Amino acid sequence: MTSAKEYIRENSPVQERGFTFLPRKKAEPLLKSSNKGFTFSRSEKAEPLLKSSNKGFTFSRSEKAEPLLKSSNKGFTLIEILVAMAAGSIILIVVAQLFVNGLLYNLIGFNSFNSQADAIAVLNRVAKEIRQGPAVVVANDQSITILEYLNITDDAPYQVRFYLNGANFIRGQIPPTGSGPSYTYNPASETFKTLGTAIQNGATPIFTYYDQYGNQLSSPIITGNITLVKVTLNFGETKLRTAFTATTQAQLRFKKTNL
């Protein structure tokens, strides 16, 4: 049997190091302490609990805790990729077409400028030489042959002709031989120079002739009646849309009636 002292000692509360222990038949551990603001306890169905105020934040955990950070790994679908590729291809095609059109227009403008410069140079030379020639020897729709003093010191005129050979406008000259006034011109001595290229006249007349009254002369043309010559050349490449027509006219200086 248990004595009275033993019973009292076993059933009396015990204090040790600031803790109070209560004896029970079915004792449950109990610990309560204030340590830096935290309180710990455990019951029969204890749940971990931690609450603390740390820089304004409160942390807690329940039985069914959920992650604080959720990440989404969703990517692009095949349809979205195909649509993006199609849209990008259309944009690239449009940009490329604009770039090609810009280059083409620059090329057309450059060719047109060169063609006009060539036309001015050719027509000025032809008009000048016809104007200075003392006589027209042969007059056709596609060619003209004149006599011309090329230099001031020349005793006799050269025989000069302008004609179309395919798409090239050619100038040929033959020096005089023999003695005057019956000079001769040997075709074997003719030298040639190309004045213009890409001439598109074809069968269209290059030279048109008029008399002193402004009347157009028809074939066969009497060269002695020629007072004015009209020159028409079609320049340029039709594929590049730079074709244009240039026209000039020259009055024979020795046939002028208004001197």
C-alpha cells in the first residue's frame, strides 16, 4: 500500500526551472512556455501551428497545404504556329514585291534618262550636219546621203550618209578622191560609226522631206526640191516601258530663201 506521504508526493504539482508538472493517471505531456513570442502546445489531436510576426508577414500551415507558387508550362499549338508562319510569309512577300518594284522603277528611270540623253545627242548631230550640207545626194525614208565639208580647210566635201541597220543608227563617211569639180567617192573607203542603239523605227520612216513651201515630198523624191528635212527616231526598250519618240528638223542652209 502507498503511504500518505507517497500519495501526496505523487499527486502534488512539481515546479522545476519555471515549469509546473501535474501528475495524472493518464498524463499527457504539456509544455507551455513563452520564448521570444512563440507558444507551443500539443493535444491528443495536435496540429503543428506556427504563428509569428516577422517584418509584417504571417506564416501558417494547415492540414491541406497548397503551394504558394504555381507555374504554367503551356506553349503554342500547331495551329497557332501555322497561322503565324502564314502571316509572316505574306508580310515577307509584300515587302519583297515592294523592294523589287522599287528597283524596277529605278532601272526604268535610269534607262529612260540615258535614252533621252542619247536621243538629244544623235538628233543634234544629224540636224547640224544636214543643215551644213551643200546638197542632198540620196533621199530615202530610212536613209539620207549628203555632201558635207567636215573641216574649214577641206577643198572638197565628204559624202556622208545616215541610215538604220537593224536597231542601230549608223553614220558613214567617204572621203573625196580625184579632182574637182568631178570628185568621186569609193564605197570601199567608207568608215562607219554607230550613233544610236535600240532604235525601234522598223518600217516607220526616219526621214521626211519638205520643199520651200512646206509641202511634204513623196517618193520618188527629187533632191533638188528638198529644203527641209524632218528626222524621227523611236528610242528605248519596249519591255522596260522606256520607249519614246524624238523628232527634230533641219533646214538646208544653202536653200534658205530668207537670207
